[in-house]
Amino acid sequence: MRLLQGDYARETRYSDDPVAVARRWEALGGEMIHVVDLDGAKSGAPVNHELLAAICAAVRVPVEVSGGLRTMADISAAFSYGAGRVQLGTAAVQDPALVRAACAAFPGRIVVSIDAKHGEVMTDGWTEGGGVTASALAARMVELGVSRIMYTDISHDGMLAGPNLEALADLARTLPVPVVASGGVSSLDQIRAVAATGCEAVIIGKALYEGTLTLPEAIRSANSELGARNSELSC
């Protein structure tokens, strides 16, 4: 399932079998699968953890898990059922002590997702303003030990019109950790544009489900333009 600009009233369901979808992307060459528990993100606690565990067990590539992970028990559980990386969003704004503890317990495996609208970080499944700017939060997260930052401009997400390149370039230029671009990527030209910002990787979701891009060509472009550093896929 995908949302349009983070709006839960504007969702599109692409499949009733996420495990099969994950296997499909792996078979087509996906090197990492990024999965969001949208119900968990909205409710504030993991909802689909059994399904996420099934996805992790079904594929050999690393799975990055996110959505509603706001306690150390939630984070530890995700790693226990096979997550390769865990991504925190709301917790980064509301509980920096948790972020610090998670980074210490799982070094190099904690990612913070910064989802912004008009420059303000949004929380609780993109439904609440966090009262902090994206750049300020990113800098604070690096101080706490976060290994990489994923940035989404919510106004671009699901629109297939390209990401917020200016914001991505600013984060990639100023942060000492890798930045991953997410939201709005729909063409090889846009992948190349993201590469020019200095981002480590790009997450592509809706464009693949809609057929705007094929996964093999997206991976080839990402690996070429991003210097074979990484390519990521959300499902």
C-alpha cells in the first residue's frame, strides 16, 4: 500500500500479498527492501510485525523496517525477527534518549527518517507537526550516533514529479553521514539528479508499482550514477 503525500485517505493498494511482492523485487535484483508499517506509524506502535517478520524470512537481501518503532523493545524485536536496519521517525523528535541508546546498542544499523512538509518535520505517520526543522533535527541525530538520514519531502511523495533536490543537496553537503533520498522519484533523469546532490542512495516505490520505471533499469542507473554505493527499494 502507498499513500499520496502522506494522506491516509488517499491510499493505493497494489497487492494483498506483501511477502510475494518482496520476493518479486528481490528476484528482479533488489539489493535492499525498505518496508513501512503504515498502520504502526499512525498508531504509534508496531501493528504488522508478524508480516514484517515474514518478509524478512522470505528474502535473502537486507530488509529495512520502519513504522511505529518507539521503544527499545520494539527496536530489539525488529532485529530479532531479521531486520537488517531499523528506521526511526517520530521517536527521533519525541525521544532522543531512545535514539542514543539504540545507536549504542545497534551501531551502524539505526537510520532516522526525516519527513518534512514546508521545512517542518512531521511525526505520527505524517499527521502531526514536530516543531523542528529538518536540518536541525538531522544535525541532532548525527550527534546521537545515527548512521544515516533518510529525507522525504511529503509534498513530493507519491507525486512522481521528482524529489526536493535543493533540500537533499543541503543535507548531503552539511551532514557527515550518508543521506538517502525518498519520495517522488519516477525517472532515470531524476535518479541522476539525486546523484548530483551527493546522496548515498535513492528509495523508489510508486514508480515501480505504476510501471514508470523498471527495477533493473533503476538499479543500473543508481549503481552507475551513485558510484555503485547503493540502491534501495521501498515496497
